[in-house]
Amino acid sequence: MLEMISKINGAINNVVWGIPMLILIIGTGIYMTIRTKFFQITHASHVSSKTIGGVFQKESGVTTSKEKSSISQFQALCTALAATIGVGNIAGVAAAIAAGGPGAIFWMWLSAFFGMMTNYSENVLGIYYRRKNSNDEWCGGAMYYLRDGLGSINGCSGIGKVLAVLFSVFCILASFGIGNMSQVNTISSNITSVFRIEALDRNLIIGTLKINLYALVVGILLMVLAGLVIVGGIKRIAQVTEKFVPFMACAYILGALVVFFINIGKAGEVFGAIFSFAFGLKAVGGAAVGLAVKSAVTWGLKRGVFSNEAGLGSSVMVHSASNVVEPVRQGMWGIFEVFADTIVVCTLTAFSILSTGLIDLTTGEMLSANEQTALVSEAFGTVFNIGSVNVGGAFIAVAILLFAFSTVLGWSYYGTKAWEFLFGTKATILYKVVFVVFIVFGATMNLDLAWDISDTFNGLMAIPNLIGVLTLSGTVIKITSNYLSRTFHNSKEKPMLSAFEDIQAQQEQRLKQEKN
């Protein structure tokens, strides 16, 4: 039975994460980039000043929220980054290089460049079509702009509702797999292998089950910690991630920068190899060039999308909980999210691997026998070593723990909002309890198949989401043009803040108050 499920899932996964799907995801980004006239470049200064620049300027609404049930724009970003900056930024980059060569990094950058505008579009639609629930919390995401946006087009009411339900179901299933058990299993495996405690390293026999005591202890501790945060809802999750994510990301970036500056003499060689292998310039013969480029493109785009999740419709759910008034303002946070995740974090990981002698930059041949996280641990170990102690390996183990745990927190919110869409606000406590309990299962079970299946559901989320983004692309352009006209050309036209008249009126009032 398991073998049959594995084969069926493998066939679906090859389609979901195959070339046609990658073309659809990247193609959507290219389409939105062209339609917005390369917004991520032409308005880069404005994006910077209104996102990360607003944090340092302490601009109103960026770091604080006056609305009791809303989170600030920065908290929304941190919660989204909590879910996107994860194991994919370490293991995913290493896997891309191992399978696609140094050139895969170029295509990862390309996916991020265009993915910025996909994420931007998702966030703009998320804010524009969001509503408030019985707890006075904002609720938005692909399921809402599919039902209320796509569904408002003549003849599309039924398809909009069906796609909204499918997206929610895929999201819930993915949240238990890729957003929970798989992440926890990674944490448990790394802790038990790097930080050995002999007294706990034994098996418990429960019926036909054999459970490692150390893994069980780790699972219970993670369950308690996550439960204290998750059951408290978005406000508590945001309060934790607002402090947790900047520390987590900065600590990893600082460690990677140390590796970067120690090996800065190899920068030219590393970036030369990335560009050369991206286009097969170092491959010999026509067939070899074709295979090299195909491998680099496939793995670069695949791991780029997997890392920043642009096009999957996941992070828009937490961005929609922001206190922001202007849809474009939260859209710009989506641009920064992809930039921070892939252009910054993934690039530093790639440089650490490529500059430390683990890969032959002339042939692209792997010189290390390690894979994925172990490859990054080895790279950091070449710099961070105290005697015979591999401090670099311990550092990466802790980084994985933090990254993976933050992913669990972020995905718990995604699953909660999908569950709420299907079953109502009061039913969300059931989802939260079950989600927290599954953390223990994740820590103690062999989850190879679960990881593969959840990876498939994660990809399936993109299909209804991208249908919504492409169908409603005209709405994104209108909202963007409206914002730019009012911001840069002093236009007096009515702002486009919500698809619903009552919310539009409320938000217009808030906008006037902010300007005064």
C-alpha cells in the first residue's frame, strides 16, 4: 500500500513540480513584472523607504498597530519570513548546487527577481479582498480573492468557490506535513545527532512501535513551546516572531558574512562559476551544454520557488492580517520578503559552500561526500573550528533548529486561516490543538513519504492561487496605478482600498486620519 501511495504521489509530484509548473510560476512573475513596468526596479527606492526603511524611521503603522486585533506591517513580515526562511535556505541551496551545479544559483536569483512581483500581486489582492471575522481579525488570502474576486466575474462564481476550497484543503494538508512534521523531524534528527546525550539515546518499545527516547523528549519540549505560542493566535505568534526572526536571520547572516569575508579573495571565482555554469559555458559538447543548462535551470528555479514560496499563496494569509490601509504598501513588503529570503540568505549560503573548496569551480564536481545540511555544516566548519570541535556544525544545527521552529509557527497560522475559511472561526481551536499534538509525531517518526506527500500538496496550492493572480491581474494593475498617481502625481482620485463598500469607507477614514 505504501509503495503504491509513493508511486502515485511521485507521478503527481513530477507534474506539480515539473517544468510546466515552474514555467507557470516564473511566467506569472514575468507577466506581472512587465504589466507593472518593472515595479521592483523602477520604484526600488520607494519600496525600501516604505518597508525596512520605515522600521528605522519608526513610521506610523510599520512597527506598531493601533488596531486591537491587527498586527503591524513589520510583524506581518516577520511572521511570513518565519515560515519562508527555513530549512530550504540551508538544505535547499545545498541540494540545488549538488544537483544543478553552481549555475543553479543564478536561476534561483532569477526566480526571486520575478517572484517579487508575484508575491507583490498576492499581497495586493489579499489586502483588497480581505474581511474581518467574528473576533474582529482581518482574514485574507488566496481563498478570499478566489471566492470574492474571481467569483465576481460573470460565470465564474462556481469555479471561484471550488478553487477557494481546494486551495484551503491543500494548505491544511501541507501545513501538517511541510509546515509541521517534516520541520520538527529535521530539528529532532539534528539535535540528537549533533548534541549527543547517551542517557537518552535509547529506544522505547510501545506495542509494535519503536520510539527513540531522545527524539520523544525533544518532540514534547517543542510541542509545549509551540503550543504556548500557537494557541494564543496571530497576536502572540507575531509578538514572538517579531523578536525571534530578526535575531535568527541576523545571527545566520553574521555567521555567513564571516565565511564570506574570510574567503573574499575567491569572490570573483565563485561568481564567475555561477554565471558560467548557468549557461553551460564550461560544459564540453552540444549535448553536455544542453544537459548542464537544463539541470541548472530546473534545480535553480525549483529551489528558488521552494525557498521564497512566491506563487504558492501562503504568506499572503499573514500579510492580510496587517493593520495596513493601502494594498500596495503591503505588496511592497512582499517584494522585500522575497529579496531577504533568496537574494540575501540563500546567496550567503551558496557563497559559503562554493568558496570553501567543497566543489571544484572549474568542473563543477562535488569534492565533498556530504549532502544538504551536512554540506553547509562542513562549509562553516572550515572557518568555525576550535581544536577538534566543529563549532560550524553546531552553529548550523542551532540555525536549523531556529529556522525550522519558526517555520512551524508561521505555517500554523496558514493552516489556521485555511481551516477557518472552511469551518468557521470557532472551529480553529480544534485545528490548533491537533497541529500542536502532531509535533510529537513529527519528532519520532520516519517521515520520508510524509515529506514527499506534503511537498506535493505545497505545490498544488500554487495552481488555484496562480489562476486567481492571473485572472485578477488587471485589478492589481488598477490598484497599483491608483496608488502611484496619488503618491507621486498628487492625483485626487478615490483610493482603491477594498473591494467591499463598507470596508472601503472605513479604510478611507483611516487613511485621512493617518495623513492628518
